[in-house]
Amino acid sequence: MPSLAPHIESVPGSGIRRVFEIAMKLDDVTMLVVGEPDVPVARHIIDAARRAWAEDRTGYTPNGGITPLREALVAKLARENQIQADVEQVWVTVGATQALHQAMGLVLSPGSEILVPDPGYTTFTMNAHMLDARAVPYQLAPEAEFQPDLEALEHLVTDRTRAIIVNSPSNPLGVVFGEATLRRILDFAKRHDLWVISDEVYEYFTYGPKHVSLAALDDDDRVFSVFSLSKTYAMTGVRVGYLVTPKGLADTMRTVQEAQISCVAEPDQYAALAAVTGDNQPVADAREHYRENLDLARGLLDERGIAYLDPEGAFYLWIDVSHASRGDVATWAEDFLLSHRVAVAPGSAFGRTGEGWIRISLASPADALTRGLSALPAP
């Protein structure tokens, strides 16, 4: 058979999905490996999707999405993110995954480089390889409280560097970057004339620090903002996100959106519209549920003397198992799954700096958290 494009062979697999797929073949597994909200979708969202199907709203929509949804997102961005955008800057996508790939595809070309956080979400690096570009990790180190080292960033820039990805609140770390840090990143991007891709999927889930959107601080149109309804409204399988672009890209976006997806399914867009404009109490309730789970997890880990990073956002817990993993946390996580029937994500799946750590999801039932964390080996 003919060969695939050479750069496709370099796309790394997901260490998270590897554990997940093994777990799916086993019985009685405590699932803490993926970020799947354990709360139900709000009834008004389900009803909106049902009405759309019943009314046969199943045709093509404008590439950017139905106008009521885009207008609702413009209002939400102004109200909650302090981002002043117009409708032609807001593009409804197949989840944040497509929004992220779309943004990277707009700014990267074969052989170019993008700075990605390490630890950072797996698709940052996977997308770069898919585009025949190079992901250059910038370290978020424990000794720096997992904050970016701006001086170190300066040494990573080459004449091929085109962009930097910023993820706050962070997956997998739960770190939230403050306004001062975000402004320094923007200043860095300006000095080197870089695009900035801001992943803000967990914007609604912070525990103390306030989430700040990078585009709200941007004064020269270099920020692409990636948002999702999946985690916020427990709609992971509905696949609706949105990309907020700098000004002046509407014609380009119509073209690339048509080439990639044409448009998001119409019933899904009406579900999204109900989510964005409807009662937000279910989101507040979910945040409180995750906060309670965090308190439970802290107590269990403290009692057993297991170190972890106290998260400020998202719904994950970054746990140090270096005392047990012996320098190969990916193998340890698989062995732990097979021996204890507990699925966790190995930290090395998120980058080299994640070696010796695991990520567990707090968006889980309390009894599953108790079972899973109680099985972890104490130092």
C-alpha cells in the first residue's frame, strides 16, 4: 500500500488514552484517568436539543455557526471575559479540540515551531506534529511553583518560532496564571512577534484566584482564544466549542472552516445556545462538587503523607508518586491499573516534566475518589 505522509508517523500517541483503553477492557475499574464530568447535563439544554431534532433543524448553518449562538457568545465574552469581540471573530467549532487545531493550522507551517507548556495537554504536541511543525516545550517546574520562567522562554525562541500556547487554568496542573504573569507573556510575545493561543477550557472552574482571559489584555490582535462547552456544561460528547480570533480574519475563517468541518451540527448548536443563555446554577453546583471532592482528596492524601500540587483551577489533582514509580511512571500507571483496578493518567503523558507524577480527575463520584486514592502507595 502507499505510504502515509512522513510527518504523520511522528505524531505521538496519547498516554492518557492508552491507560483508558486498557481500563475499558477490564471489570470493576475505578476511573480517574479522563476529565469526564460526573454531573448530568442540565434539563434545559437537553430540552433545547430535543426541540431542534423534533423541528427538523438538521440542515447546514453558516460556517461560523447560527447567528443567535454567535451573538450570545459575543455577549458572554464581554460580560464574563472582558473580551470585546464582534460576531465575525467568534467561530463555533467541533469542541475546543477543533478550535485549537484550527488556530494552530492558521499560524504554523511545515518546519515552524510553537512553544507548548510542559506539563501540558497532550494535543498541543500532537497537533504540531499533525501540521508538520515542531512543538518546543517550556517547563512548568515544581521548584518554580509550576509558573512559566520568562527568562528560560527567551532562550527557546528561534527564527522558526511562530507562536506560544498558554493554558490557564491548566490541564493537568490546575495552575491559574495571574494577570501579571499573563501580561509578561504578552510582552514576551510582542518582543518576538509571536502569536498567542490561549486555551481557556476550564475558565469556570477556579478555587480562589480569578480567571483572566489573555485576549482581554491584548492590544495588538495577536491572541487566539479557545473555549469549550464540554467541561463547563458536562457536554463532552456533544462536541461544541468556539474559537475567538483576532480582528480581520473573517474571510479566511470562512474558507478554512468550510474546508475542515463546514459547520457544527445544528441541533448541537441549539443545545449550546440554551447552555450559554440559560440558568448557570448547574455550573456553580458542579464547581462546588469539584471543590468538595478536592477537599476530600486533600484529606486522604495528607493523611497518608503523599505529596500533591494544590490546584487553583480545573478539576484535576497532580500527585507525586515518584517514590513508587522509579523513573517510569507510564509503566507504573499500567501496572497499577492491572493490579489495583484504578485508572490514573501518567504525568509523562503531559511532557517530560511530568515524570514521577500522575493526574487524577476530581470530576468523579466521591466513593471512586476514596477507593482510588486509598490504593496509592504511601512513601
